[in-house]
Amino acid sequence: MDAPKFSVEDMEMTETLWKCEQVRAGQVCEKFMFDTKEEAEVFLRQMKQHAPDLFWRIEPIALKMVWN
């Protein structure tokens, strides 16, 4: 079985990453980065089903703030 092949045309280029942070008592406990808002929202829905008592926040991050 061959691995799927991707080209540059298949990749959606974005200038924004989406950061999800788990916050407890004002401190960030865990942090995850996603390419799209939809991916981040799916992750948050799954986490809220698994542990509804945890607080998560989501925010857009400009790509230029992550890499030079």
C-alpha cells in the first residue's frame, strides 16, 4: 500500500494558527495548536465531553508571532 501523496496545491496556506489552552486557577496547564479554527473547535468539543469541568480557551495566533 502506497502512502498518500500531497502536493503544495493540496495544502491550504493560512496566516493564522489556533491555540487551545486548558486553564486552571489562572495557570495554563496544557496547550495545543491547530491549523484551522474547525480543528480547534472539534478538539474542544471532544474535551468538553470527556471532562466538562475543565476550562478551555481558544484564540487565533498570527503565524508571524510563532515563527520568524
